[in-house]
Amino acid sequence: MNQISRDGRTIIVDGKPLPDLLDETMIHAVVHGFYDEIRADPLLGPIFTSRIAPDAWPHHLAKMCDFWSATLLRTSRYEGRPLVPHLAIPGLEEKHFRRWLTLFRNTVQRLCPPEVSVLFMDRALRISHSFRLAVAFNQGKDSTGIVPILEESLR
């Protein structure tokens, strides 16, 4: 898909037209590559494999492709509430979000040109911060000290 959406409008992201290089194929590669990393990760892998049955992974990956397509390409394919499953994970902490962001950054930097990697990371950082605030609120914790995780602070 190029920078023109289905209804013929140019997709503008942060005041700039969406790069032509970002398409469904790239989103598919990022999602699948990222979750390959997640499943192999000693910190995050057990969380995901305890909640997603082996035969449910194709559905989860398709749903995540729909999510990122809706987020970046402005399609309307994603239907769901991505925060809800995260609220049910006990003990979810900043270290988990940092690891998620690190693996995601590694994936997008490996698979995407810089201008697309920046778009993915901008959204991932925003999502992470929003989820961290919601998790803290849901757990009855004080969220006033939660500051955004900056990309340059990732290892």
C-alpha cells in the first residue's frame, strides 16, 4: 500500500506523508519477526506462552498485523481492546515494557528503513507509556511518578 488510503486520501503521520515503503508486507514481517523474538526471550516468552496456546498463535499474529495496519496505515481492520489482556497479567512492571520495547526496536531496525523504523518506534513508545499508566492505575498504584520510557534509554 502506498501513501494513499483506500478512500483516496493521503495518509499524513506527524505532519508528513506516510512513506511508500511502509506497507502490509512490511507490517507482516515486523509482527512475525518481533513475536519470534518474544517467544524466545527468557523474560517475556513465558508470559506470552502461558497466555497464548500454540494453536492460537496464528490468530494472535493476524490480530497484531491488523493492529499495526490500523495504527500506521489507518486501515480499519483491527477490532479489539489491546489494553485489556495486559491488565490481567500479574506483576507486569517497567522491566517488561523495557524489554518489549528493546525487542521491538531491534526488530524494526533490522527489517525497516530508518524513516519507517521511527514511525513504528514512536507508536510503540506511546503505547508502552499508556499501558504502563493503565496497569498502575488498575493495580491501585500511584502513577504520578511514571515517566515515558525513552528510546535512547533502551539497551
